[in-house]
Amino acid sequence: MGLFSFMTQELAMDLGTANTVIIHNDRIAVDEPSIVAIDQNSGKLIAVGEVARQMHGKTPENIKTVRPLRDGVIADFNAAEQMMRGLIKKTNSGSRMFKPSLRIVVCIPSGSTEVEIRAVRDSAEHAGGQDVYLIYEPMAAALGIGIDVEAPEGNMVVDIGGGTAEIAVIALGGIVCNKSVRVAGDVFTSDIQTYMRYQHNIKIGERTAEEIKIRVGSAITDLVDPPQDMSVRGPNLMTALPVEVSVSYQEVAYSLDRSISKIESAVLGVLEQTPPELYADVVAKGIFLTGGGALLRGLDKRLSEKINIPFHVAEDPLHAVARGTGIALKNRGHFPFLMR
């Protein structure tokens, strides 16, 4: 077995719209933005991950930065394959005489169609995976935060990532009812861009909007411990002259209000479909929030007040899905919900 494990490299991959996390040997080996920089003329990969993110919005004509995933699914097949290959290479520290065979578990949105599932599997195989397994994101998130998914009781998970918000009720090792809505981190970022354009007449890029979301992002307008206002610079839309405006967390909460309402109604929609016995379990335990969106200040409070069920933010929401994928990889013979 020792020799065989040396010949097989096992990776768990949370292939996200905003970030890709790879777990190798029970630790996070790669945690980088899901973005690649490609030479337009030769089609060659120039940079991947954080280095490519720093180039985003600043490239000359011959280089383009691509985010291969949109709304949780692969939008650019070639770029996705190049990105996976580049990030997998980062886990191979130290040179080896031979290339080990690769076993990968990749997580996918629960609302994926057959075509979207096939695209992920094909990309993983093209990037070098000989043995590819797939797992649905809410299941991976539940495993990652330590829920016993095979118990005969209901647990509800809301995973707000970069491209999709995944809402699912899990019991007996399966997803009982679920909904995948394409309202998540990317939509929040574009909401902030739109707000800045109409309210302050200032044009900001995706990276600046992302920074506003992280530094002063909020889901409610009355935080107990509010963050400091953030000053933002950019060109005035009418005159193109530089302007500087100060953005408060209340403004961000106002700009995100409509998108968060969509997540609220999706959660209510899943609760409507939940069988009564499982519904009672969910009310007793509360609902678990994971994914980068769970870090939005006051989101748990807003959802709890709206839905009347306590919401708990997982302790490391950004990596919950990746950790769960790693657990599924280690116990792949034990979990029937892994897809080949």
C-alpha cells in the first residue's frame, strides 16, 4: 500500500468561481484566485492564480486575463483546463523521477446540468486526472463543518460562494431538497460597481469593488461593531477627472439589499419543500452558513430575523467546502454520494 500511495497523488479540489482551493495530504496546498493570464497570440499560459489576478484589468493587448468559471460552471473550457493544470503543478513541490497518477475529487454546484458536470469531469481529466470523482458542494460543505451527513436527521447548509449560492437539506447521506441560485459573491461585487456608478458618479473596477465588499461589506445597516469608511478613487463618469469618495458600510448594505433578498427567498423555497420531520430538525439545530459570502457582516443576523431560524456561520467558511472534499477523498469507499 505504501508503494501504491507513493505512485498515486490524491488531491481534493474546490473549483470555485472566485477561488480554487486544493487539499493535498490533509492540508491546504493551494488557495488562489480562479483566474489565468493567457498570451493571445500563442495561447500559452503566462500566469495562474494570484499573479494573474494582479494583472487583471491592467493587461496590454496581447495578454488577456480569463476567469474560466462563471456562475459556478465552466465558461471557458481551454482556460479551465490550463488553470487546473497550473494549480495542480503548484502542489508538486520537489521534482520526481516519474509522474504519479492523479486521483482527484472535484466539487460541483448542486444545480449542475449533465453538460456542466461533463465539462468539469473532462477538464479534470485533461488536466491530468486519471481517477476523477465529483461531489456536490452542499454535501462537501456539510462534511467540512463536521456534520454527520449519514445520520437520520436533517441538516440545512447555505453555501454562498463566488458564482452560486447553494442551499440544501441533507439527511441519510443524500440531498433531500436543494436549490442553486446564481446570486453570490460576483453579483455582490457588480452590485457595488453599479451603486458607485449611479450614486457617486464614479467608475470603479472589479478589484476595487471586491475590496469595498471585503473591507466595508455588510448585509444590515445597524452593525454593533461597524468597520471604518473606505475612501475610493476613480474617474468621474461625466468629466473623467479624478474624484475621491468615502463609502460607508450602510451604503454597501443598501446596494446589496436586493441580491440578499433573492437568497432569502431561495432559502424559504427550500424550507417549503422540506419534509416536516426534517424541518423540525433544521429548526432545532439552526442553519449553517459557509462559503465566502458567509463572511459578509451581519448576514447571519439578517437571515435569522427574516426566517425565524438561527443561522450559524461555520468557523472557517472559506475552506469548509475544500475540507469536506478532502474528507470525501479519504473515505471515498465509504460515501455512496461520490460520483464517478
